[in-house]
Amino acid sequence: MDAKVLPGYVSLREQQPLTLRCDQCSIVSSSGQMLGMGLGPVIDRSECVWRMNNAPTEGYESDVGSKTTVRVVSHTSAPWLLREETLSSQHNSTIYILWGPYRNMRRDGKGIVYNLLRTVQSRFPTARLYTVTEEQMRYCDLAFKKETGKDRVLSGSYLSTGWFTFIVAMEACRSIQVFGMINASFCSAAGHRKVPYHYYEPSGQDECAEYYLHENAQYGGHRFITEKGVFANWAKQKKIKFFNPTWQIS
């Protein structure tokens, strides 16, 4: 399958757009829903595996797999890339897509995160680092408004890394299976499975408590529950299926 040019994502090294196409993709949630499910082998059989931020595979291979094709990373998680083990030679084939607001990603020397990424690239010359363009960031905001009727900025919210992952994966993948992501009604259902927000932080905040905290924040929260409703709508139009837990898409 010929690679597809994705102009919304530009490499630090060559300043060229990302070229990528996958027949079948798996998006792995960072949720505690992944723990104890033994889905690693299923995930690793996928042509392309997508992960988010600094969610580790080492030590969790049986549940989340070990393969990483693309990792979408928030500007707030970018310092993690400076750690020596993050971009060691064994990880050089992974594509890293960094998103963030213009003030942090501007390329005129004043973008603090972009400057950090230049340091990362100089330290790890073969690392495949891409940034989301300003135009693509605006597109993601417009997609949020189109799907929810709400202006992201005026509503005091920030898009999640999951949102950006879905946007680029829908461009690059013919079909998508999503593992470990709960739907919009999961937390309100009686007897739902209680797990940590991140599988790699077992003593951290309860997932649903974190979702409600962000959903109801007056300013600065991710609208996780709202976003899950949008993902369900996208699944009606695209080849997207959700597992562990399974979503019923009507």
C-alpha cells in the first residue's frame, strides 16, 4: 500500500510532511482498563500500533503489547523525550507526533517546546519527530466545534491527546481498532469496572473520577466524556471498532 502524504504533520529534521498509510491500526488507550486483559499479542499483530504520551510498554507487554508505530505526544509530555532511554536506537523506527498551542510550538525561537524538540533532535539525529502544524491545530479546533457545537476556547477546554490521535489515525488508517477506551456512558453505568486513570500508575486517580473532574472543570479541562461521544459518531462513518470494553455503536 502506497504511503499517504499528511501535510498537517511536519518533520523537525527535513521539514517535510509525514508520509504514512496503514491498512489496519490499533490505538492503545493509557487507561487502567488495559490491566489484566492479556491483549498484548492481539495488539502486536496489528500492522500499525498507536500509543499516547509516555505510556510505557516495558513491563506491561502481556496487556498492552510491545510494538509502537506511532506515538502522539502532548506538549506537556515533551520533556520525557529527553530521557536517554526514550529515544534509544531500538525505538528509532517509531514516529513521534507532537502537538501543542502556537505559543509553545512557534518556530521563531520563542516556542519553548519547539526549542526543546530541536534539542531532542540534535541529541538523537535519527529520531522521527513531527509537529502538528498551526493549520492542523486550527482544523482540530474546528472539528470539535463542528461535532459539539461548542467553541473549544470559549468553553474553557483543551483537546486531549486522544483527540489528536484519532484525527491523524483516521487520515492514515483504513480501519482502526481501539483498545481500553471507555465510552461516554461507562462511568454512569451501575457496576462499572473501577480502574486507575493510567495503567502504569496503579495507585493514581480513579479513571471515572478523573473524567468527571475534567468534564466539569470551568477552565483548562479535557472534555473526555464529550470527546467519547464524538468518537462514537465517527465510528458510525469510519471503520472504527472499540474493544475492552466493547462499544455498541447504533
